[in-house]
Amino acid sequence: MDTGSNRTGGASGEIAVAPGQSETGGTEAGDVRDGQGLGSRAPGFIKRRRALHLSWQVGVFVVGLAVVAAGIVMLPLPGPGWVVIFGGMAIWATEFVWAQLVLRWTKRKVTEAAQRALDPKVRRRNITLTVVGLVIIGVLVGVYLWKFGVVMPWKIEDQ
């Protein structure tokens, strides 16, 4: 009796695993890396019918595209543009292997950057560069004020 899972029970109580599936429910190729399989996460009844699965994929692609497009619009406008773009990628990753691989790569790079940012040497260097930059900006502002005073670069006439 199959209830939509990857496992089926036999009369002797043994568990049979569907071809191409591991006992954890993912595909065997994806399980080698991190325990999660690559590929569609659509419900089983959708995957069993080709036309329904294709319609499902088109729907997921359209919804993901709308979310990514909204994120791109939010980049120059107020709003969490990058968060929304990665949300759209996550929607695509529920169905498409390429999006799953892009998200894994992005997560890995973000984790590496966060670990580098917490390194004391890097933090010390960043603080030093920030202080040097602020001193340079302060000197430039001081030279400008000494040379030109507090005068606006445009003429505003009183009326």
C-alpha cells in the first residue's frame, strides 16, 4: 500500500525502496553530498503524471520568476531586494536542480564570508582601513572649508 512515500510495505513487513531512491527519501546521487537529494520536490501524485508534472514545473517557474523580478525591482528602490531574489531562487530550487546548486553555492560562499569577517585579523584590518578613510575624508573636508569657507557651490538669491 503506497501512500505517496518512497517506501512500500510488503506482506512480510520488509521495506522496499523505489528504484533511484535512497531510504532517506532523496535521490542517491544527491545523498552523497549532504543528505538531501537533488530534483523535484513535487508530491508523488504530481510526479507520476507527466502532463501534471510539467504544468507544476511551469507554475513553479512563473511564481519564482515573479518573485525574482520583484526583487530586481527592489534593488534600486526601497525594499529587501536581495532577500526577495534569494526567496525566488528558493522557490525555483523546489523543482529545478540548477537552482538547488546555485543556492548551495551561495550558502557556502555566504558562510565562508561570515567566517572570514569574524576573524580577528580581518576585523582589525577593516577597522584600521575605516579609521584611515575617515581621517582622509576629514582632512579633505577641512582643506575645502579652509580654502572656500562654508559657501554653497550654487547661488541662491533672496527674493
